[in-house]
Amino acid sequence: MEWIDHKTRCRWANPKNPQYIRYHDEEWGVPVYDDHKLFEMLLLESFQAGLSWECVLNKREAFRRAFDDFDAAVVSAYGEEKIVSLLENPDIIRNRLKIRAAVGNAAVFLAIQKEWGSFSSYLWHWTENKVIHEKGKTCSPLSDTISRDLKKRGMTFVGTTIIYAYLQAVGIIESHEDGCFLESDL
């Protein structure tokens, strides 16, 4: 597809959604090492389960407000009153299991930070700090392994497909489609 700016993009990028285009052009597949951003994307990806990424992305700012700017320490301390308020928030995805997962996953995220010095160190060690270039997949042995490890540590809503999408989003796996102006030459 040819775009108004004459750049060819991945087929999944909705040309009618400027926010989605910015996400594709400026974020997706760019390596992330910042723990705050890594937690944000992990939380958002877990809410994507069974939905489209575009749906979650369109609610991103509402999620940011609802989940205290994606502060893992604050989210991990949410009590029942906060969970109820999230369930009543019409601006986010109000799934009880996903909201509870966000709270529990935040606690596990913090434990991994403590163990590894940063969540980034934990996440990137799986590839020896290298970006993996592959296309056309929704899971891989890498996402299987990380998913299994996160589940063993107590995270939920981190199945292999969610983790694969997460690894793509944070640039550990680079998957821009053939012909996309951001496709890697490697």
C-alpha cells in the first residue's frame, strides 16, 4: 500500500489512525532498555489478549491515567478499592482478570528488577543483548521460554503469543514486513 507520505509500511498499520501510524513509525520494533517503558508495554500487551492492539493503543492515555503512569511500584500496591475503581472506569478495558494480573505482574516485575538489577537486564539476557530479526511469526522458542519463565515466577496473561508481541513491541524481535520503509537490512 502506498501512503500519502509515499512511505510503505507494514500491512497491519491502519492508515486511517494517525496514532497507530506514529506507533508503527516511532515505537514498534525500536529497542527499549528503560524499565518504566518495559513495564508499560508489558501491562498494555497483557490487556491485548483476545483484542486488537489498535483497541489497546487507542486507550493508552486512559490506561496511563488509570494505572498511575505505569509506575510498577504503585500498581503492585493496589488494593481492592483501587481494583474496583478500575473495574468501573469506562475508559479502559474493564476485565477483572486482566486488572488483577496487572497488579500481580507488577509485583513480579519488581522482584525481577531486584534480582537482575533491572527488568531490562533480565529481558535482554535471553538474546545476549542482540536484536532478533524474523518475520511472519506469532510465537517462537524464545517467546515460549520467556513466557514459561515469567509464568513460573507468578505472572499471568503472559502466554507465548502475548510475549512474542511484547518482544516485537520493545524491539527485541524486529519484524517489519518486506517492503516496509523500516524493514531491517540485516
